[in-house]
Amino acid sequence: MQKNNEPVLSLMGLLFRAHPWHGVDVGDDAPEIVNAYIEMTPTDTVKYELDKQSGLLKVDRPQRFSSMPPMLYGFIPRTYSGERSAEYCNKKTGRTDIIGDGDPLDICVLTERPITKSNILVPAVVIGGIRMIDNNEADDKLVAYLRNDIIFQKWEDITDVPGELIERLKHYFLTYKDIPGSKRHRTEITGIYHKEEAFEVIRRGRKDYETKFAGIEEAINAAFKK
């Protein structure tokens, strides 16, 4: 959203609870450092996700197995996996059939401190990502750490993350959508990418959001002019 609309958005934040997807800024230092809205924590055995209509956190489903997310998990506000995101995934995989999944960009946030509360915002330093495809939909999982975290703040890129932790992440995302009695999800991970690619994924996600939700600014301004 354009900076000249920030006063209106700030006023809305004072009058109403901000919608975590549409009412929170991605961050002044994006794509290197972004705001991350946390839906799940490493202690959650229930899958929580944002209700897009209301902006409330809802229960999606109980997890089939005992696996829990290895780190804080959520999304980057005001991003969207659409045409530009799918184009980039097709380019990197050599495919032509991938589309955007129609959701905000997912992000995993490492931290040394035990955070057990979701429905919060955290500043996250982006260091890379996991290219995942879910039923022919681009479903990237960006990887970051909590800004100023004393343990992880020396990490410059995803290559600094221990391979064992990356394997845990990959296993979680390849199995977390399994639902009792349903067909297995056709998810695949095609690679791990460095922070520069992650920055491009975020830039494209922001552009996709601006295209998809271009009417939000006009609607807000019109409402305040009445």
C-alpha cells in the first residue's frame, strides 16, 4: 500500500483491531526484515490458521500425528501467492503448471527463547526458504530468525542452519496436511534456497498482494470520506 495512505491505516488501528493480513504493514526493512504474524508455536498439536474473513485465529484441524512445528509458524502480512509468485516457482523448477496458492506467504521463525503464544507479531530476519509445491500450487516456506535473538543473530544465510533442523522442517511440511481418512496430499519440496531468492519471493508476493487487493485502499478512503 502507498505511504500516503498510512495516516488512514494508522487511524483504523486506533479505532479497530487490525486485520493481521490486511491491516499490518510488512515492515520498513522488508524484504530483509519483515513482520511475521504467528499462527502456530512449537507446542501446538492442533493446526491453527487465520480466518481470512474475520481476521481471527481459528482451529483448522487437530494434527493426525504427534508432530509439532519445529519453530514459530505464520505468514507475512500484505503478501499474496499469485501470478508473479507462480511465475517465479515455474521458472526455478522448469515447470509450467504451477499456480499461486492464493494465501499470504508462509514464514518459519527460529528463536532461542520459548514462545508459546500465537496470535502475535514478531520481527523476523529472513535467511532463506523452502520451495514447496502443494497439488501444483506454489507454497513457499520462508525461513527466518527472531530479530536480535542472541543465539541465531550471527546466521547470515540458510546454509548456517544445521541440516538436521532443515530435515525436521521438511518432514513436518510434507506430513502436516495429512488428514485421517483422506487421500494423501501431493506435496513435494523441490529445493532449499538462499536469502536473495527469498527476498525475490517476498517482493513478488508483495506485488501480487497489491494487484489482488488494489481495491482495499480505495474502499478504506471512501469509507472515511463519508
